[in-house]
Amino acid sequence: MRVLRKAVAWVVGLLLVVPGTTAAAAAPHGTPAGIEVTGERWIGDRLLELTVRSEALGGPATVRLLTPDGWEDRAPGERWPVLYLLAGGHGDPEAWTEDYAVDRLPHLRDVLVVMPSMPLFGFYSDWWNHGDGGAPRVETFHLGEVRPMLERFYGAGNRRAAAGESQGGFGALAYAARHPGLFRAVAGFSGYVHPLQHPRAVRAGLDYLGMDPLALWGDPVAQRRIWQAHDPYYRPDRLRGVAVHLAGGDGRAGALDPPGTEPDPHVPGLEGPENPLPKDVLSPTEAIMGAENRAMAARLRAHGVPVTTHFYRGTHSPPYWERELRSALPALLRNLGR
């Protein structure tokens, strides 16, 4: 499964089915406007999957919760710190348990871990849709529907951190920059943290999936204002007070790539013909992400925002993100008071 995810981590989604261990439970009544919980099922000792219907997405979605010790017996008003884990462009929250086994990490037993789904290549944004708006409104789903629902019914507190892989790394930084005070700490692993540095790569991904390349944020020239509003590189001051960690590889085969690792699937238009990547780069996506993370780190430091980094030789693949997640977790949890 991990090998398959590597091939599709940035541009293709996977549909995974995990059998439930119990029957669906009754959903809470009176959920916040725009979202309805249509089912709950336990799929592990501490892993609860919520099925919801979202007005912002215009259809169903899932949210997985890794619950802390004592959560089932919580008293009214009892709250826990929250760690949001944001999936890559596939939008599949199961990656966090399938690939990274976060449900078996002992230091996640006293926080509520939230793993929301996202539409394929949703880019953690409310889509422009040529000025018409409407679904998918991913940012509204996560922050305007899921977050208040969890805080009202599921024990989520107001001490929050976020981390994400690939497109989810963008989501963590973009949400923090667009909503100052929302998160105490964020971490991005191979995140697309400066889209305007490589706008052709966004178009290439959308084209590759047969999606409208202008529906997300419009044209990067004509709608530059919209692109900048979503690009955390242009909002460094809004990240003051947030502990930021950035990690990314250079696209070359590294320590966690097995011998004979094949190049990433070719995505037409991903690389600029005027500035081709070195021949030993196996993962153009990771080379681009690595460059953007370095630019973002320099930008934050220039604006006096503390940032820690780990830049390495490696490709755009889950083994690196698992390593980086485990490395970043202690700092994320310290910022949550744990």
C-alpha cells in the first residue's frame, strides 16, 4: 500500500476500505450549521470514524478521530488539546494510520488527533470556480464546519497544532497564516508552501487529473491577488507566535529510497523547459517542494518568525514523511502543553 501511495501522493487519490469493528453509533443532534453527522463507527480501540454531510463540500465526507485516554467517559465540558493531521492531495485520512500507524504512538494518548478527509486535489482551499464560488469549499469544511462540531460535541479544546504531508503541509501553513491564533504550532513535510513560486506545477497537477486548471484560484497573473491570499509566503507576519517546522527533500534518491527506486510518474508540464531539473532527480515534485520550503524558511526568518527545518536528500514518499512526523511530534506536543 505504501508503494502505491508513493506513486499517487501528489496527484492521484486512493479509495481504501477498512472494516468497522462495531455498528454505527447514534450521531449527535444540533450540529453546527452546514454539517450533519450521519454516522459513527469504531474501527479500533481508540479510532472513531465520523461520516458527515457537508454543505461546504456539497456531499459526504469523513473525519477520523484518534481519541485520548478517558475520552469515552468524558465529563460535560471536558476538553483536550487537538492535533490536526492533514492528508496529501489524495485527501485520504486513512494514510495516517495505514502508512504511519499514528494510532500506535504512545505519546498521542492524551491529545485528540483529528484526521479530516478532503476532495481529491482540494488544496485546502475554497475554490474560486471562475468567480462563482461554491463547492468544494475545503477551508470552510475544515475550519467552519468540522472544527466547531468537534469543539461542541467531541471534546476538542482551543489548544491546537497542525501537521501535514505534501498538500497537507500547505494546508497546515495556509490555515495558520489565514487564521492567526488558530494554531500554536504547525509542521509541513514536503509541503507545497509557496505555490506562486511554481504556478505551472499547480496547473500540471490539475491537468493531469482532468480538472479545470483555473477553477482553484484562477490564473496566476490575472487573479494574482487570489493566489497571494492563499500563499503563506505572502503572509509571514501572520505566523508570528506560531512554532513552524518545515521539512523536505531534494528529489534525489536518499537513505529511505530502496535500491532501484523508479522515477515518479511523468506529469506533463510539471518542469519548466527553461529551467530543467538535474538528471539525477527522480522526484520532480519533491525537488519543487524542497525549493519552496527553503524559500519559505528564509522568508519567515527575514520577518523574525522562528522556524526549524530539516532539508535532506530524498524523494516525495511516505517513508520520509513518517520519519519527519515522528521527529516533529515532540515539539508539536510541547506547544500544546503536553
